[in-house]
Amino acid sequence: MANELIQSDPDVMLGKPVVRGTRITVELILRKLSCGETISQILESHPRLTREAVLAALEFAAEAMGHETVHALGDRESA
């Protein structure tokens, strides 16, 4: 589903992944959710979004993280 609803185009928002047909970035959606906004609140603030698009943004982010190299966040003083 994310592939259909999320796009990355160098001419839109500097190539950041956005909800197709909008300039609403996956990053913005994630930041709003991380600040405690609900999906309903995001949809109210951005009427062009759908619940499916917000879920696609989450799916896209999870998929992207699955391909990242993970580095431990340890105490640097003990290293």
C-alpha cells in the first residue's frame, strides 16, 4: 500500500517522501504522531490526507528503518 500512496520526486519537497498528490511529508506525519497527535487530529489539520495515507506513511517509515544500519546508543564515557 505504501508504494501506491507514498512518492519521492526531486521536484517535490526536495525529494523527501510525501503522500502522493500532496506536499505532506512522511517526516511531518511521523513528527506529529511522535508529539502525541492522533490520526484523527492529523486528518483534521490536513483535509487532503486519508487514514490510509497516514498508515502508508507509517508502513513506509517502518520499511525504511528495516533497511537501515543500527548503531547502539551506549554511554560513550565507558567506551
